[in-house]
Amino acid sequence: MENTRTLSSPPGGLALWIFITLELLTFAGFFLAYALVRNENPALFHESSQHLIPNFAMAHTLLLITGSFLAARALRLERTKASQSFLLAALCGGIFLILKIVEYGVDISAGFTTTTNLFFFSYYFLTFAHFLHVILGVVFLVIASRRLLSDHPERHLIANSAASYWHLVDLIWLILFPLFYVTG
């Protein structure tokens, strides 16, 4: 796929990167709040994290990393193959969403809800905020895929924007994963 950006404009455009920066700052605030609450309740957070299922987390991680690889790969392919690569990345995101819903169901069936304790409130709050971002990312990837097959004048900007946003979604998960499933 041809690269039409200049050295002075970031991939996806300046507006997207302002949005991404604001999203990162928002999640940084969430992570700081999590750290403060966890610091006050280390035993509770450690014990509660033991009830999460690491296999779900590994599947989620592999799906998002694969999606990021496919989105980055799409930017180097010709239009038809790039479109397909974006659709495969969106499929990875869709499977992530389905697995996350299943995981939430397993957790809730085991009696762990937002009212169980501060760990589970934090877990649901942060992972659901991420879940919403995955939905937006999947939609963005599908739009980029469709635009690449058209003669839309900004199809390359849209493709770069979708890939950049998807990497944000991936980055946030790569922070959430150890917070909840590794360190608790």
C-alpha cells in the first residue's frame, strides 16, 4: 500500500494522535487509581486474582497481538490483500469479545461481581472499558477494510488510523494482562 504521509504528519493524522494521547492519559489515571487501591489491599488483590482464569487471558493476548500483526501487515500490502488483513484483524477482535463475554459469564457464575470486592470492581471496570475500545477498534478495522477497496480519497489515512488505534487497544491490554492475571 502506498505511503502518502509526510514526515511532519503522524500515521493516521494529528487528530487521531491527540485522541490516542487522551485515551492513554485516561487509562493512566485508571491505572494509577488501581495501583493506589491495590497498594492499600495487597492480600485481597492477590487472593482475588487467583480466581481469574489465566487461559482466557492468554487467549485474549494472543488474539490481540495477532490482530495487531495483521493490522500492521495490512499497511504493507496491496489494496485487496490489505483489506483482507484488516478483516482478519477485526475477526481476532471479534473472537476476543466473544471470549471476554464467556469469561465474564464464568466469573459471574462463580459469584464474582462488581460488588464482591475492590479487586473485582477494578477488574470489571477496567476490562469493560477496554472491551468498549475493542468494539470501536473492530468497527474501525472493518471500515478501513471497506475503504481500501473503494476509491475513497482518504483510504490510506483511514487505514493508518485504524491500525494505529488497534495498536492502542493492544497496548492497553498488554498493561491490563499483568495487572490482573499476573500480579493481581
